[in-house]
Amino acid sequence: MNQVSMTSALSTGQTSVAGASITAQAITKTYGEGPAAFHALGPIDLDIKPGEFVSLIGPSGCGKSTTLLLASGLEPLSSGTLEVDGKPLTRPLSEVGIVFQDHLLLDFRTALDNVMLQQEIRGLDKAVIRERADMLFDRLGLKGAQKKYPRQLSGGMRQRVSIARALVHDPSMLLMDEPFGALDAITRTQIRHDLEMLWLETRKTVLFITHSIEEAVGLSDRVLVMSTSPGRIIEEIKIDLPRPRPAHLGEYPEFSAYAEKIYSIFAKLGVYKF
Amino acid sequence: MSEQALSTPQTERSPLWYRLDRLRSSFAGSAVLGLLAIAALLGLWEWLATLYNVPLWLVPKPSNFLGRLVSDWQMIGGHAIATSITIVEGFALGVLIAVPLALAIAAIPALERGLYPVIVFLNIMPKTVIGPILIVWFGIGPLVAALIVFLMCFFPILVDAMSGFKAVDKRLFYISRTMGANEWQSFWKFRLPAAMPHIFSGMKIGVVKAVEGVIVAEFIASNRGLGFMVMQASAFMDISLMFAGLVAAAIVALFFNGAMSVAERVLMPWSRAGH
Ligand SMILES: Nc1ncnc2c1ncn2[C@@H]1O[C@H](COP(=O)(O)OP(=O)(O)OP(=O)(O)O)[C@@H](O)[C@H]1O
Ligand SMILES: [Mg+2]
């Protein structure tokens, strides 16, 4: 009952209700020019459906963050084509929320004001966004943290505020670059669950970058495994597990089978040297 | 050692020491302690000078020069105000030029490569050397003193503001761009406040330099202000007025440093918010 009313409140957004699709063909990225040029990524293809939760996992430096920057239009492609909702990307997406490994909150704004920045800059309706912000604060376990400055919050709470900032304008796509990478294991498990519950209600398209096999399997519909640099997608694994997924994934044989599969790919790649 | 001793935090001190520490850390407390220390020092000075009968023209007693501060308050106050105005002018000019320039330099790499050597050169050059040149151009007066003050405080503000603007995380711009922020919003809402702590620490150094520099500037290049007054008193061998000028200069310095602290608290409440 409560769940249902939350759902409608969370998705009575302005422009979009469902997630966006991302399709990419043979995209590559080369940083720099001439002799200093560095081929960082690809070519890779992506076909992410509206409302899908897709994780990108791969060795350090393989181009995961680069992929995210390309998919959001923040960095130009070096070659290939990329479409969001069927339209080629020509400038940075705005129907999007981004969360990085560091919270990147502004020290000089309270938690709420950090989130409301979305409203200020986009010129959205203040009352509507304020209501959504309070809702997200509740849902993300941030009750009462509205007026606190980031330095008054714990690392986990800051990251939660940063997730609220990425969702408050009801974007159709959520891009996350190792969002839980800097958190302790307990916080990570909780915040993973909270994110999954939010996603189940809103079904935004999520591109989630991680180093953690547990996170990838615990959250995704699909896991894309990347090779060492320059990264290519070498394996696509559909995760057929019921949701919401449990906290202690390791205890479930189905989970272990998926995790084992990813480990073995990494082992073949030579990511692990034991 | 017993287990209990090991687990006792080392912060434990005697209650008196703790209370003194609390007093020291509170603003009013530190002011009271400071005043007490100064009063004790002046008392000792007065006592020694009377005891050994030190002649007034050599070292005045505190009662002499503090007396001058009272009896000549109009003249000294006038000069103190002139000095303050010079500080404000020079400092404001410094901030108004240094901050935008720092932003431009941080944003345009070519500008940095071109301008940085010039800035470093101008920075290491003793600023008072320019005084006589400025006198030739503008004549003796507070304007020249203000320009010297400007040069004194300009560089620390520029350098800190530059590092402030550069230290802003690139991924913050990614976030601002997905929000659709224009250049103006990106400056006002992200860059400037994010660089503010750096700019402020530059401004604090700048104010110290300004209150230090203004007296020297008035020695050489002004016909008003405390520096000028002390020079004049020196010409007349009026040593108690010179000491009074010194005290007045210290009060002006104290005032400006205090004003900076207040401005910091007002403009950057987050930097003081405790846990
Ligand atoms: N702006 C840039 N200029 C030049 N090279 C870059 C730039 N950004 C990234 N690279 C390089 O491109 C490669 C891929 O970087 P990217 O950040 O996408 O890796 P990643 O997979 O996210 O790594 P990690 O897991 O460590 O975050 C790296 O070798 C990196 O050094
Ligand atoms: Mg990365």
C-alpha cells in the first residue's frame, strides 16, 4: 500500500517516466592527438533497453569510465555511432543523473541545497522538486539530514545524498561510476539494496560501473565484462535471479555460479596474478 | 601498565588546564587572556622605566604614549582612518583584479604559460622599489600608498585563487553540464564557491601584507596616514607620538584581521560547521 503510493510519487516526473535506451555501434575513444594519442576504448557495441540495469565490469584502466562519459555525451566519440532513445547524441545528455565514486557534493551547500541545485539550474518547479527531494531523503535513509553540511555527514550518507541529487529531477537514465567503491562493506550492502528498491519502483535505465563482482551480480539484469585496455566487451552475462536480491549473496549457489563465471573470465584475461 | 591506564585517552588533563584551554579556544576568552598579557607587560614596562629613571626622549613610559593616544586622539584617529582607507582601496583593487585574472589563467592554459613568468617576476620584486617611480607619476599622496598596498596583497590572492580554481574537480563540471548549467551558473554556483576557501586564505595573507605594507608605503609616499605621522614625529624627535602611532597601527591591523575572520564566518558558514 505504502509502496504503491511511493511509486507514483517518485515517478510523477516532468518529462519521462520510463527509462531511455542506449544503442552504440563500434564506438571508440582515443585521447590526445598525434604521437601522444592513446587508444583508451573499443570498438564496443551497446544495446541497453529502456529500464534495464546493466553493469560494466573490467580491469582497472580498461575504459569503463570512458564508456560512461561517451554514453552521457560528456566526451565526444572518436568513432562509431551512439543513440539515446533513438536520437544521435550531439551534446551532453540532460535527462540523466550521474554518481561518481566520490560524492562530489559542494561543501558550501547543505545536503538539501546540494540536491536542490538540480532544480535551481534546470529552472524546475521548486515545490515539486522539494517534495521529491524529501521523499528521496526518506527512501535513502537520510531523514533529518537535510540541513547538514556534507562534512557533517558520514561517507555513506554523503554518497546517498549524491544519489538523491542524481535522481531528484526524475531523469530517464542513471549513470554510476563505482558509486560504492569508497564505502565499507556493511554500508555498501545496505546502499546496494536501497538502490535496487528505488530502481524496482522507477525502472530507470541504469549503467553501473563497478569493480565488484558481488555488486554486478547483485544488482544487474545484465553484466558486460570488459577486456584489458583498450577495453572491448568480451562477455555478456544475463543475471536471472529474482529481485529484490538478498544481502548475503554468497550463500546462494545460483549467485556463486555467476560470480564464478566472471572470476574465470578475469583469470583467463590474466587480471589476477597469483 | 594496567589495562585501565592504557585505555585512558591522552586528552585527559587537570580540570584547571582544561578550563584554561576552553577559555583560550573561545573568542572572548582569547581576547581577555590577550588583554591581560598586554596589561601585565605594560605594567612591567612602566615599573622598570620608573625604577631606572629612563629618560622620556629615549624610551617613553606606557603612560606617556597611551596618554598621547588619548590627548591627541583626533589627530591620530584622523591618520588611522586615512590609513584604513588606503588599506581598503589597495586591498579591494587587489581582490577585484586578482580573482578574475586567476579565473582566466586557470581556464586558459596559454594565458598561464604566457603570464606566469611575468607574475613570478613581479612577485619576487620588492614592491616598495616601485614607490619612487609611482611618486614621479602620481605625486606624493595616498593614491601612491594605495597602489603599493595593492601590489603587496595582489600576488598572494592571485596565487591562491588560481590554485583554488584549478583544484575544482573536473567531474563536478561533468555534473554541472548534465544539469545544463551555462558558463555564468557554472561560475557562480560551482567554481567560485568551490574555490572560495583558497581565495579566502589568499585574502587573509593579503590583508596581513596590506596592513604591513601600508605603513612602509606611507613612510615613503604619502602625506597622510599613520606611517606619515610616525615619520613626522621622528623628524621632531617626538618619541611618545611615535610609540602612540605604533599602537594605533597595531589596532588598525587587529581590526582588519578581525574583519577578515568575521567575513569568513559570514561568507563561508560551512567551513565552521562542526560535527
Ligand atoms: N582525459 C584523458 N586523457 C588521456 N587519457 C585518459 C583520459 N581519461 C582516461 N584516460 C586513459 O584512458 C584509459 C581508460 O581510462 P578509464 O578512466 O576509462 O578507465 P577505467 O576502466 O574507468 O579505470 P578504473 O577502473 O581504474 O577507474 C586509462 O589508461 C586512462 O589513463
Ligand atoms: Mg574509472
